[in-house]
Amino acid sequence: MSDNKAWEVDTCRGHFNNVLSVLFHPKHELIVSAGEDKTIRVWDMAKRSAIQTFRREHDRFWVLVAHPELNLFAAGHDNGLIVFKLERERPAFTVYQDQLYYIRDKYVRQYDFNSQADNGLLSVRKLGSAYIQPKTLAYNPAERCVLVTTTSDAGLFELASLPRDASGEAKDLSGEGKRGPGSSVVFVARNRFAVLDKTNQTIEIRDLNNTVTKVVKPPVQTNEIFYGGTASLLLSTATSVVLFDIQQQKSLAEINSPPVKYAVWNTDGSTVALLSKHTITLANKTLSHSSLIHETIRIKSGAWDDVGVFVYSTLNHIKYALPQGDNGIIRTLDQPVYLTRIKGKNIHCLDRSARPRTITMDPTEYKFKLALVRKNYDEVLKIIQTSSLVGQSIIGYLQKKGFPEIALHFVQDKKTRFELALECGNLDVAMETARALDRVELWNRLAEQALAQGNHKMVEVAYQKTKNFDKLSFLYLATGSSDKLAKMQKIAASRKDHLSRFHNALYAGDVEGRISVLRDVDMLPLAYLTAKSNGLEELAQEILRKAGKTEADLEDLPSISHSKLSPPKVITPTTSLVWPQIATSENFFEKALVDGRLPTAPEASYINNLDEMVEEGASGGEAEEEEEGDWGLDEPEEEAAAEEEEEEAGASATEGVSELELWVRNSPFAADHVAAGSFETAMQLLNRQSGVVNFEPLKPLFLAGYRAAHIYFSPNPALPPLQLHLRRNPDVSSATRVLPVARTLRQATDEFQAACKFVSAYKLPEAIAAFRGLLHTILLTVAADQEEAQKLRELVASTREYLLAMIVEDTRRELPADDHKRHLELAAYFTHCKLLPQHAILALRRGIQAASKAKNYATAARFARRLVELNPDKATLTKAKEVIAAGDRNPRDAVEFDYDEFTDFEICAASLIPIYKGSPSIQCPYTGAAFQPQFKGKLDPLTQLTEIGAPASGLPTPRETLNAFAMSVLRATVTGRPLEMGLPLSPPPATHSLSTTSKVWALMSTTILLLSPAEQRGVFDTPVEKCPPRGSVGHVTGVLPSSFPKNPSSKVSIPDGPYPSPGSPASAPIHVVKSRQQSNNQLATPPLTPENSVVLTPSQTLPAFAATLFPEQAATVAKYTYPLQVDTLWRGFILSLPNGSKTLYVNGEGAQLANLRESVVALLELADEDLECSAVVIALPKTSEALDDLLHSFMYAGGQVVTRPPFKTDPSYVLIGLEV
């Protein structure tokens, strides 16, 4: 090009009308042009070809301009302008631990959050178009490989391995990557990833060689797939998100949501945030609980904080969302950012140019709100005292959530304090702020609120401040303040307010004052009449003379009677009294903020302290009831008469149920049975739930638990002491839910922390005693809900690990110094116990010391590497690195010992030797500690309570949750249907060596104990004696019965016959339809289901078994019976009586040959769902050799002896009833 000439280098052809504006892309080798053909075209400078076209149907484009800094362009057209982007801004990234993997300029890069080192690892320039940035990036830490996807060419993905050394140059794939088509790709396991074929609606499961191993058809029309947990996917549709199990190929859960663009999981995988264009859906991992946050502008990105708060970014703000759906603004933004990690006060993010940034924020506001939501009041108080929370958003939030008294303590604005004080009813603070502000409208509102609370003194002050004399006078009338009414008359006179003077005189009963007012306003006729009617003749004559009249002028005036208009006399003045109110104690914050300290625990002198009672043991005797003395007042004749009257008066009355019996019925926790004094049932529960057989160590806890639940006091020395029962739920009035005070999870957690202090101090005997005692107390600890029950189980596991670790270390410490092999073994096993990091560091240091002393440098180096991963203090870290260096220089072990750290193993708690994976083992039914098979049936040395290998159902679950769960499991067991329930229940601990049916049986047995009194009363009676736990020893209250009586007696429950003559008890046949399916839960279904479409009709002849059972009334029984044979073992009949009750009678002659657990469950379900019976009765021959065991088993399942059936039965049978 010269001054007057230019040479054409190349031409880009494509516009079909005038090109009006052209510009070069500021960052890429692109040209953007606009013309009168109503298009904007993007050209590749290298290829001279159009790669993208934007078209507008009715407007020509005239001008183009690029933003000097951002990836934005503007184009002017006939009717306005448009602002647009040419490429995707959001970088593809993923976070693993302290590493950020992201893509910038089509290079996979690694950024360390701690050191801020940023290194290029891999080039993906050849993936898709050069001008389309990758969409997603997934990282597999096990194989150190990444999955990169792009939207070009209808969707592509590439699987590539990352280099081990991050410090070198970024390598190019150069054909090493494994590529394929797919719009959405995600890892689902260590060596598997899923690819969505959107066109064919299939999900391909591929291995790391990119070979298809399985093809799955999604159950819904799927647009995107996201990670949903191991072997699970989240399927995004147009209206919902589905949790899909790849192995079972079925939907596990579904939640309504707009189309989801990104799914962000928290660190532990318990909660997920589903990001759409304008909404965020927060849900748990099962999608059963969720909350929705809506934004008016586009949501860019989000990340989880360590405390469980989701922080997200929009175009202009960084915001937060609490789990229940509340949200707020953290800070504003100049430019959009993409959040990668939230750590403390730092927000790690990527900017628009995909460069890592760190933004500082103040998380106080959302931590304060989260603590309020979770009712963590200690944290709330700490934040109030250490931070300066201000702003109307906080005040509004506190008011909205019902905590105005909290804001009242730290808000300084007078107007705001007044509003909060009125809302929470704090009139004193409201009065203080009203005095400071001194505004009429505030005094009026205070008067209204004080009047509503009956505080007339404060109302008086408010009326005085506002000079509301009329209301003030009426207030004095209502409170009987005569002297103040007189003052109000003087004030009215000084104000020359005649109407107010008249009202006050009327309120005070001052007739002369009323007359004076009327004379002053020249209303002499009214003044005369008032004086005349009130008997003031002299004053009336004076008024008449002043008016210039005489008596003769008033001859036509009717006679005036004496007036009775006067206020009632004040009997009790209330001037100094206010209306009584219910006394309320100060709440947590009022107590804590009085002097800036947390509330201290009350003095122990008036607390039922379980710990002190345990220490006292059995030394304190219980209050003994005094025997009633003989006062010589007993007269036989009057006593007999009184007894007859009492019998007549109470003939129709029934005895109530004691509080102690309610406690036993309402709870599956042994602690509640102990508090009720029912030590037998408590030991039964402990034996069945945790396999406890040695109860002697629990005796002090039993006695302490019983004493703590009762109070004794003597109102009169001559009377026996009264016993009061202490409830932990005093606000509950239902008899089916009352429960006693007992140990709680918080007490157990405090004991665990106290025991950990012995570990830090290296006091091994004290630590062993503390952890073993904690295992004992947890058995008598109650859980309020399913979450607490799960935490108790976790606490048992943690305590077991600590107890085992302390025993291992204590044993090692007692070994001879020359036994190097065993020293090394125990030191190595000590390092494998699951301890808290600070204690795991101590264990590893002990292992390093033992290995170095034995010259096992390689083992010491391995221990040191594990120690470095725990991030110890600087001195320990330096020593660990020295040990690693020494091990690298001399990688050998001088002493061989039994230890393989590369194979999973458990430590036998009896022999303290490893049980490697695949080797046979048995567990403690309570703690889950592992043992070698030869220890089966022996006492657990850890707890010194339980029998190793005994069957047990595990720690109990609160009543409401357990009942629903047990019945659902029973139904699933019998019918084979999947378990359908919305309860957030965790599966039973894997440490319990029980079959599925055993667990179901244990749950059913526990559920029967939880029936309410009304549920327990029915057509059957409860036996007098209870079934003992098999194999229990060391009872606290004596020896339990060894067997069940063959003919127990009980009260009458079923009314006697005879019944009315039958008409047609069931004219229509009964249809029993089989509708069961086999499921995948591998639960055994007993062979008790009748054939399909079995029709039962009234029998013309009496069934043989019915004739055997009711021989004397066979003719009558025949009219009400329907024969039924379920299978070759169980046969019987249905007895349908005129009163509407239907009972299934079954012959139990072959019961000893059947699997009673499955059979009882199936019989109950058959009677309930198919036959519509209200009960099942099993007839057991008394001649059966297994009668004792059968009775024990049926009673254990909730069976009750039927003592008065509707017809007389053969005495050679025992009838056992089971209510449906």
C-alpha cells in the first residue's frame, strides 16, 4: 500500500448486499462484518471462509464495535442495537481437594489453591472447532485422567490422561486421547464413564479404553446427565431431575425442576445444588428434601461452603443460599466470575478470561442465619458478641423467623429498637426508646400495646406524654383513681375546657362540679334541674334567682324525682396494680446477654445428676414406704358396708394405667424401661438389641437411671412419701407418648470428649475405663429422632475404635523390651485404628519410634508418609521428612513381623492379631468389633457385656420411625414388593451378623412392645409373665422365669356367647386374589399364599378341624365357618360372627416343622389383606413335645393366650391369638 495505491490481499465472499462495517476480533484471528443483507458474518482469517452468521429478518445492520476489554460486540441496525458474544465465557473446570483443573485457551491447567501454582498440563486444541471452548471437564483422581466435552459437531468428548509431573510443558494429545460422540459425559466409577446419546436416547457405559460395556435406556427423555453418586446418574429432563441407578436400571427418585445446566455436589456428597438458568434447587442425595431459590437474572456458577451453605454468582452479585431456601447478597461484582471453591473468608473463582482469582468476603451474615436455622444458639451468641451485624436485612430476617428479642440486644437504632420491642412485647425497652425519641405516634403505639397487656401505668404515662386528657380521664375512672380524677378537673379548668371539666366531674360523681360547669357556660336551666334532682335545694334557689325567675314561673314544670346517676363505689382500687400475666422465664439470649457470658450450668444441689448417682452406686437407699399403723378405727360392720358400696360404685369402672407402665409400653429404649423400674424388660431389650448377657456391670447404671426419673417428698411426717415421675417431654399429654428423663446424645458426646483428654495425656488405664464406661452408658441413652439414633451408632463405632486402640497400646507397653516383633506388630496395628487426626498423629509417631528402634527403616518411612498427609505441626513434619529420607536411603526392615498395610484388615479384639480381608470372622453384636471364629459364644473383652457372635437387632430407633419402618419391612418381606416409604432411615449396621428375616423378626418383636394401651387391649390378653432373654446371666432383679406356663390365666376380653340366631352371615362369597410379585430384595416369601381366585363360600358341613376344636357346639359353629387350606402344612377355617368380627383359625399341629417367623408374618398379611380378618388364632395341641418352645416363640412375636373364645373349645388345645 502506498500514498495513492492499495493492493488486494484476499477477499471474503458471502454478503449479497453492501458491507457497511468491518472489524478485527481483538483476541482471535477473526473478522466480523455487517451489511445491508441483514446479516452479521464472522470470518476465519486463515481459511477466508464464514464460520458463523447472525441474521435479522427486518433490519439492516449499519455499524459494529468491539468492547475494549470484555468479550462483547455491539451492532446497530435500523431499529436499535444488539449486544452479543461470539464465544462461550464460562470456562470448563472441576475441583478435587486443593487442586483446580480448568481449561484456558484450550489447555487443561492445574491450579493449587494453597501455593497458587498454575501449570499447563494438556492441550485440547484439536477437540472440535478452534473457536468453540470446551463445555465441561471431569477429573478422575484414581486414574489421573480427564473427560473433556465440546458442543461442536453435535457434541464430542475426549478422554485423556494427565502427566504425572505438572511442572513440565503441556503435552499435546497427538492421537493419545480417546474420542467419541456424546453431548454429555460423566465419570460414574473409578474405571467407568457414562456417555449420553441424545439422538437415540441411550446411555453408554464405557471403560477407560473407550469400549462400550453396557447400554442403558433412560426411563425419561433426557437432555443432560450429571454425576449422582457411585453407579448413579442424575438425568435432567425439561421439567424434572431423575436419580437413576445404573446397576438396577430403575429410577430411585424424582424432583421437579426447570432444565438443569449444572449439578454441584458438596464435599461429602450428601447435598446437591441443581443450577438452572434462573433457579437453584437444593436437594439431598436421595432427592427427598429440596428447596427452590429463584433469581430474576441469569445464574452463572456456585460452590459449597464448608458449613453447608451454597454460594453462587449471578451477573452482578455473589449470593448465598441456606439449606431451607433463604438467600441473601454477600457482595456486588463489577464483572461476572465463576466460583470454584469457598474456603473460610476466601472465594476462589475464575474470571471471564479464565484466570484464577481470590475474592475476600465476610461470611458472618449467612453463618449467623444458618446457626439460627439449626438452633445453634451458642454460635448465634458468639457471632452477636464478636461481630457487628447491622442492616435492615438482618433485622427483617430476625423478625421473619420469630427472633425479635435477638435483634433487640444488638440493634442500636432507636426506631428499630422500638419496633422490635413492641413485636416481642418488651414494654420496658419500648418505653425507654419512646422517651428517647419522644414522638407522638410512638407514644400512641406504646399506649395501645401496653393497654393490650393490661399495664395501665405505662398507658397513663403514654397518655400524659401525648396530652390525651379524655382517654386519661377514662383510664382513671376504670382504675378507680378518684384523686387523679379530681386533678384532671383542675387541669381542665386551667385549660378552660368546659366539656372536659363536665366529663371529669361526671366520672368523679361530683354533682356540684357539674353544676358549676353548667353555670359557667350559662346553661342555667340544666344547672337548676341537676341541683333540683340531686336534692341541692339551696343551690337550686340560688340558680333560680340568678336567672331572674321564681317558683311561680315554674308551675307547669313536672315534679323532679331524685337522680340516681352516680359512678359505682370503688371497692378495690387498682391504681397501683396491673393486670396479672403468666410469668415467663428469660430465654437463652436474654440470660446470656445480660452480662455478656454464656449461661452457666445450675448448681448440682438440685439436679438429678446421673453421674453422681452412678458414683454413689448402691450406697444411697431408696425411700421406704411406712406401714400404715393401727389407730383402732377398724370396725368390721362399717368396713363390710363400705366394701359393698365401693363394689357397687366401681362395678363399671376400670383401673387406670400407671405412668411407669406407660413408659414401658411407649419406648423401645432400655433406658426408659429402667426408669420405670422394669429391669426385666430392660434386660430383655438389651439382650435382643445388643446381645448383652452380663448385666452385673450395668447394675449401678440401672439404679441411677431409676432414681433420676423420680422425686420423693413427704408432705406430712405421718404419711408415706409421694413419688413424682419426671418426664423428658412434659409438653406431651398423650398417654401413648409420655417418656421419662434419660441420658441424651449430648451427654454421651461430652463423655467421649472427656475420655479423649486421657488419650492426649497418655493415661491409658483411665482412657480404657472411660471408653468402656461410655459403651455401657450408650446402652442406656435415648435418641429423640432418627438422626440422633444414627449419631449414637456412629459414636459407638468411634468409641470402639478408641477402646481397641488403647488396649493395643497398653498391651504393647506391658510387653518385655526384647520382644521386638510383637512390639512392631502392635505399634503397626495401633496406627490402623480410626482415630481423630490429632490422636492418629500420636499413633503414627509411636509406630515410627518402634520401627526406627527395631531398624525397620522402610516401615518407619511408610508411617512417616502417612503422618505427613495429616499435616502435623512444623517440628513433627520436619522429623517425619527426615525419617522418609532415611528410609529412602536404606529401604529395608531388620525384623520381619505380621503386618501387611496393602491388604485391608480388622484387628481381632481378643487376640490382637489382624483378620485380613476374605478371612472368616465374627462380630460383637453391639459394637461390631471383629473376632476370630474360635471366640464365638465368649464374652466380648471390649465391653465385658455382650456375647460374641450373638444375633441382635442393633440400637433401637424412636417409636414413630420404627413402627412405620417395621411394618413396611414386614410387608415387603411377605409380598415381595419393593420397600416404599419416605423415612430417612439408614440401613442396619453391617456389623450385625443377622439374616434379613432375623432383622425383620427383631423389628417386628420390638414394634409389638411399642403398642399403645388402647392398641394392646383387644380380643386377647397379655400373659402375666414375660419371656426371658435366652442366655442372660447376672440379673439385677433376680432370676427370670425359665419357661412359659402352659395355661396362663388372664382377664376376660371376648364376650361370651351365645350369639343370636344367624340369618345369613355372609351371603356373598369371599374372593382371595393373589397379587404378589417377586422383587430383587432377596427376601424369602413363605409358601402361604393361596391359589389365585380362590372362592370361599359358607360350608354346608362343618370343617373337620372346626368340629375338633369346638366339639360341643358343632352345629352352631357350622353356620359361621368357611373352610380354608393354605398349603399342606397350614389348614383351618374362618369364623365370621354376626357382630361383624372375622377371625382366621389355624391348626398348629405341624407348627414345629415350619419356619415360624415367615409363617406368622404371612398368616397375618393373608388375614389382613386377602381375608379381611381382624385376628388370627393358632390352636396348639397340649400334647406337643415342642409346646414350651412354640409358646415362647409366639409370645415373643406378640401372641396372647385366648382364655374366653366365643365357643367352648376342646381343653386339649391352647389358643394363641395374634391381632392384625
